[in-house]
Amino acid sequence: MPPGPIPTSWLAGGPQRSSIGICGDGRLRGRVDPGRLRAWPLAALWLALGGGLAVLTTQVADWYVMTDELLYERLALSVTQLHSPLPHVHGELIGNINQLYPLLLAPLLSGRLVPHGLHDAHVLNALVMSSACIPAALLARRVTGSTRLAYVVGVLTVCMPWIALSSFLMTESVAYPAFAWALLALHNAAVSPRPRNDLLLLVAIGVAILARTQFAVLLAIVPLALLLDRFRPRVLVAQHRVLAGAYVALFLAALGLAAAGELSHALGTYSVTAEGNLTPSGMPRSLLEHLTPLGLGLGIAPFILAVAWPLTALVRELTRDQHAYASIAVVTVVALLFEVTSYDLRFGANRLHDRYLFYLVPLLLISCTAMVRERDWPRWAVFGSGALLAMAFAFMPVVRYDKFNVDSPVALLNEPLLGIAGSVNGARALLAFVTIAVTLLLMVGRRVALAVVVVGALAIPALAGGAFTRLLAHNGTSGRPITVDQSVVFDWIDRKVGTGSSVTMLPYPFLYGSYWENVAYWWNVEFWNASVRNAAVYENAFTGTPETFPTVPLNVDRQTGRANVSPSDYVVQGVAETRFHLSGKVLDEDRGAALIRTLRPWRADWLAFDLYRDGWTIPKVTGTIRVFGTPGQAETERRYLTISVRAPQDVPRRPFRFHSNADDWRGETNATGTSKQISVCVPANGYGDVHVDAPRYSPIYGDPRSEQSFVSYARSGGVLLTGIALADEVGRC
């Protein structure tokens, strides 16, 4: 075809698929119509990748990421327990947008013991997350025109280090393919604008946002990518009337929410991320830092080509499919990079969270393969991309982790880098040097360059294997081997009363001198038992649950022993509980907790007060243990309490005194502790008190109400009550 102007149909973006493009010298040239990939080989590839991945994910038999996994498990259980698709935790509606994964997870947990459901959930994760290979391969076929390269992209989309995130009950498993499908829908709408494609794009965006609230950024990516692709707003509006109408409706809704001061609340539990300064100080350097895990995870050379190609494609406009894709890639990479960097600087505790960025992997792989297909690689683009990555490595935080890091799976390379280079600066210099060397090799000649790219591409699945090795070979964050089956260990409550029962847990910090160990204990109680549906927090003290989880406020009347609420027939309470004990029959005990069938309305057998809420005596304050009369009690009875007490670890001996209207116990204790039974006379329709005094006191660890209060070390205590047990036997006074 002779040289001439760009066809009007290209600018108009009609449904036809053009087979011509513009070469770098301005001449139009033909291209092979990408056509379609055959369905059955693509499905076979997905099932093979998903099956292989499931072999690895099902080796994980414990939780690893708290409290994310607990949240999505509870959301899934609430779907079946409340028969509602809306997000509920502990029976209350919460503002969670990421509801797609819990909906998929719910059938696997319905009516089943949690360990069995967890195993099947890991199979589901593998199949769902690996399905990202389908949209990635389809998009790669459109852009590259090569079936073989499309399958290579499909394989590498799954065989990359971040795929290890499919081992956890987290939204990444569904968000990864959902984002890839949304980008494919955007490309389809850009190349072939028509109402049906606009509708498919809107549905894909909605699904992606339901998969992960982070993908609300797609609402900005779509118009910006289309504008970059066309540069003609009026034409875009005319061709995307459905899309334009939807955006007008969204704009009006946003105006209404902004007028009411509720705009950020549209993001639900992530509303805080849309508030404050979105461009905090340190953005330029941090933007560079966030390139480094992607560069490492994609084997350096493929990443360099992936960054170089979209820039050249925008300038050279090779084909209609490629130009539209390049526009989408540039806008998407910049938007996600900005979003994640802003989040990390404001809420990320100065750490890189590349698990929020790995969704760009399919885009970068496609860009790399598109560059490989080009015969002429613009040296300025390759050099500029390599220089950018080398400069980014100069700022890269190199932190050593002793196990698999969920926020940054690529951080598994940090330890060997530090071992080789000897220091953080040495590791940075080494990576920058390697990047410069790779960049120069990419510009030597095509054969050498392709060999370097192949080596880099092979490093990607090798890193995936390294990620799983690191995950499976070390104890999990629970402190247990992550591959050890937890069946018949932690799900004892469900086995006793059934998954359909309703149990309320009463968290209490009975493990000495620890905050997170106590929290993790109650995480285990809830995570492994579907029947635990509520958590009651006594007098706003220790919760043992995430701050975002609704709890039942619990108080006990000091005169009658009556509780203010009675949310269930069953409770699980610490055996070493020293605040109160609810009346009922103990059905079972396991690992420091007791399962009780309570009397309703709830009432306490005994109640302790004027003590710290974790059992320590308060300096210069006499503590009280009040034993209540039983219902139907006709006369004064002698009741028997077995009390255990200990001193702080740094104190050799500490005196104490327990005395009642029927007994008196004076003694001393050390860090090992001591126990004794003491009696008290309890009148009918009344109560009897046991008082405790500890005249000496010293600094102790902080209040376990929260992590912040626990590490404050701002209180003093005398002795610690480590157990109070009321005997069933009664005597005469």
C-alpha cells in the first residue's frame, strides 16, 4: 500500500479490525491478523497450571496471614450462616467491598470442619488464580500476533514468585484474574468500541472492584487510557455512549457523596486510604523503589524490554491492537505504581508491598514479548529503561527476612544478595551493575539479546519455586510448621457442638507477659471453629480479635451477678480466667480453654473486681472475688475457691493475703506460683467476698488492652492471680 494518511476508521475506532500499521519510518505496513487462540489448548494449559499449583498450595495446612485470612473466612462463613451475600462479621454488617472471594469460598466451608474446608479452599485458590493465564494469553495473542508467545505469557503469568500468595485465604487469588480480565475487556472496548463491549467492560470493572477494592483505580485508568489511545475526546464520547453515560452517573453520585462528606466512605473499610495527602513527601524516591521488586521478579532483562516497548509503540504506532495496548499499559503501570506508593508511604510502615503491584505482571510480560517480536529495538528506549531500573536499584531497601514475606515475596532474594555483597549498599551496587551489564548486552546484537531475555524469563519460574520453598520450609507466623495438618487439634469446639451451633468466645490474656501470643491463641480459637460466631469483650478490656471486628460489650452486675447480654447457649472461656466465670456445665477443656453450656440469661458464679483486668493486684487497692448465691439456694452455704497466685519474674518472694468471712490465707509466692483452697460463706440471695491484698508492688508489663498499652510499661502490680476455680461441693457455715 502506498504511503498515505491514517485511515479515518482507525481514528473513529470502528468495529472492523485493520490489518495495516505504520512503520517507524512513517510507512504503512501489513500485519498478521491475530485471530483467536483455540479454546481447548488454552483450557488444557489452565488446568495443567492450576493442577500443578494445587499440589503446592494444598501443602499449606495452617493460617499464615493474620488477620486477613480470619476476616475472609468469617465473611465466607457468614454467607452460609446468615444466608446473605452481604458482608457480615460476628453477625453485623460491615463496610467490606472485597466480597467476591468470600462468596466463592462460602460453599467450601458450609457445614464442614474448618481444616477440610481450608484444604479445598487452597485447591480453589490454585484453580482461580491460575486462570489469569487465559486473559493474559488472549491479550498477548492480540498484541504479538504469535500463538507460541501467547502461551509463553500464559505460563509465566502463573509461574512467577507472587503466585505463592494463592496459598492463603486472601483476595489475591481472585483479584489477579479479575484484573487481567478487566484489562482484556478494556482493550476490547478500545479496539472495537460498541455498546456490548462497553457493557462487558463495566461488568469487568465491577467484578474487579468486588474482588479487590484497590481496583477502584480502574475507574481512572479507563478514561485516561482511552484518551491516550485516541486523543479525540468527542469521538470517544460518541463511540462509547454507554461508558460515557455510566461515568456521568458515577460523577453525579460522587458529587452527592462529596456534598454529604461521605465520598471516601464509598470504599468501605478502605475509606481512610482516600483521605489526607495522596502525594506525601518522598514520592519520587519511593516510586523508584517500587520498581525494584518488579524488576527482580521478572528477571531484569524482560522487565527492561517491558518498560521500553510501550514507549516505542506509542511513538511508532505499529498496529491498532498494539497502540491501544500500549496506551493501556502505560496508564495502568503509572496508576498502580502511584496508588501503591502513596499507600505505602502513608500506611505501609516504610515497607514495600509489591503484593499490591504484582497485578502488572501480565501487562509487563506481554510488553516484553511484543518487543521480542520487533526486529529493530530502539536503543534509546532500551537504554532509558535499563538506566531507570539501575537507578531504582540504587535506592532499593534490602531487608533480610527469616521466612516468606507476604508483603514482598521477591524479598526472598535479599538474604543471598546480602550474603554475596556483604551489605545493603553492596547489594544495591551489585544489582545496579548487573542491570547495566544486561542493558548493554541487550544492545549488542539480536542473538545475544534474545539469549539474555531467555535467561531472564527462566529466572521467573525459578523464583516461583524459591518462593514456595521458602514458604513451606519454615514455620509459619503461627509458630507452627505450616505443612502440618491441624485436624483434630484446634477444631475441638466444632467437633463437640457441631459447626451449626453458636458459640461466643470470651478472650482473656492468660499467657504471662505476652501480648501477641495471647492474641494468636484466640485467633486460633476463632479461625478453626466455624461455630464461634461472636466475641464478648468484658468492660472494654482485652479483645483478642481484630479492631475492625464487631464485638459484644459484656458487663456483669456486681450485686446480682447478672450479665447484660446472653448472645448464645455456649461460651468458650479461659480455664485460667480470673475476671468472672459464667454459670453452666463445662462440656470440654482443651489447651487452656473450657467450652461451657451456659444458663440463660447469663449470670456469673463469681466475679473479681478492683484488680487489673488480667488478674494483677493494684498497688494499695484491696481486690475482691465475689461468690454469688446459686438460684434456689435456701440458706447460707460454705463455698470453696481454689486460688492460684504468682509473683513477677524478677521478684524472689512476695507476700500476699486472701481472707474471707470464713477463712484466712497468708503467704508468700515467687514466679513459680502457689495454690490453695479457701472457703467463704455465701448467704441465700446474696454473695460472699474473698479479699486479696499484696502490700508490695513493682513495675510489670503493660496493660494487654492493646499492643500500644502493653508496651507502655506504665503500671505496677503486686501479685498475679493465675487461676480461680469454684468447687461444686458446698458445706455449712
